Amino acid sequence: MYNRRKFIKISAAGASLAALSNSAIAKSISSITDTSLPIVISTWDFGIIANKGAWKVLSTGGRALDAIEAEDITNHTVGRTGLPDRDGHVTLDSCIMDEFGNCGSVAAMENIAHPISVARLVMEKTPHVMLVGEGATQFAVEQGMKKEKLLTPESEKIWKEWLKTAKYSPVMNIENGQKPGDKYNHDTIGMLAIDAKGNISGGCTTSGMAFKLHGRVGDSPIIGAGLYVDNEVGGATSTGVGEEVIRNVGSFLVVELMRQGLSPEDACKEAVHRILKKKPEIAKKIQVGFLAINKKGEYGAYAIQSGFSFAVCNAQQQDLLIKGKSYYS
């Protein structure tokens, strides 16, 4: 039989073991959820390429804002090789936001290849937040940027083929795996970065929906819709059919939900559910996805339809591609 002294010793040993076990579990959980800084995340498979330019800045101790501006992508949905609107114009939209809440934006801008740099100039050189159309192009040229034709021969060929039927029919998730002859649609490179100092910045760039009405602007250049950053909380960006994101001020909503304690993924999920609740029939036929990161460097995403992916780049791995969760499989 155990005497009282032995019982106390065994109980104490058991308590110590339990404490050690709990500590180990906590450490294990921490190692899963904590993300080392700096880090950059961006939308879609081509985000891996876009992240490379940003990582060159972040990995040498650079500022998150500079990393965001360094994104560069050649894709039929974004930038220089973007597909035109129905009248043959390649118009670009972009916005940028820093850790101080400063922001700049351009919309429906033509003939300037790197719109996010113009957005930054709007932020830093003017008292405004957004410049559009010819005014945005004029401002970019005045700031020393090169004016050039953005409609490439390949994009022009696709546009002329589309003109034979002139039927607008968006295709979900067409951003990934594009091939000649596909019905190219549109999309966005949304990017969020946290530098070594823990400061957050973000950017969002697109050429918008292919064959859209001339002058159409989606969510990408709109602060609070396509992008929002709060350095105390985190940042969010969106992708997909911008009209539905604008109606819900989607990225701002995601950041505010994180402020209330939701994880990045859960915040993105709730923002998607708002769209589903308001426009259930429309939501069945479109894609909208949100990507978010919080101040700790934890990230997550959620979309209406399956197929949305995002790229993660940090010191551990520079080409991580993650399949985002979705409401519809």
C-alpha cells in the first residue's frame, strides 16, 4: 500500500509531467501558427513570380511598401499583357497602401506599364487618393514614366477573335493555366507584405475584366474594397468579380473582422458569406476570393468557388502555393 509520503511524491511528479506536456503542446501549436517575418503573400499561382521581386526587398531588410511596388507580373489578366476592353483599350487599375494609412490609386489608366508605381506617386506627390483615365496617364508622364502601347499582338489577336461573337461570358478561375485559345477573363494580383520591423503594406493591380465596357472599374483600385491595411491589425485584398466586393466593402470588412478577433481565414470566410447572403443566385455563377494576413504574420484565404490559390514567400520557402478553401467545391 502507498503511504502518504509516496502518494504526495507521485502526485507531484504527475503534475510536473502534465505541465511539461501542456508546455510542449503549446510550443507545438505556436510553431504551427506563428509565421516568421518578413513575409509576402499574393493571389493566384502567378503570385509565386510576383513575390520574387518583393522578396528581394524584404530579405535585405527593406520596407514592406517598397516590396509591394516591386511586384512584377506578365499575365493576360494583369498589367502589360492585359487583355483589352470591348473597344480594344488596355486599361489598368491599381492601388497601394502603407503602414501609416497613406494610400494612392489609379483607375482606367492607359499606356503606362506599371500602374502600382503611379499609384504610389499619387500617394506621395499629390493631395489626392485616386486619379483616373487620361488624367492618370498625364500625371504618370509628368512624373517621368514612359508612355507605351500596351496592346500586344497576342492580346489583339484574342480580342479580334472575340469580336466575331462579341459575347461577354466570364470564366471562373481562368487566371491559372491559361492557354492560347482559351476564353480569357480577368483577374488581379493582390499582395500583402510584412517587413522585418513588423510593418504592413499592400497593393492590388489588374487590367480588369477582358472585353468589359470601356470605362468599367472594379474593386482593385478602390481602398476598402480591393485592398485595405491597418498596421495595428493586418491587411486584406480581394480577387474575382469586383462589383460584389465593392458592394460589401470586402477588404475593409475582413480587416475589421480580424480586429474583432477572427483569424485571417475565418474573416475571409465571413466576408464571402456576406456576398452569398445578399446575392445567392449571382454568387453561384461567379468567383470572389479574399486573402488576409494579421499582425502576427498568420495568413488565410477563402473564396466562393474552388480553384482559388495563393502564394506565400518567407525565409523558409519562397515558392509555397496554397489551395484556398471555398464555399462551393
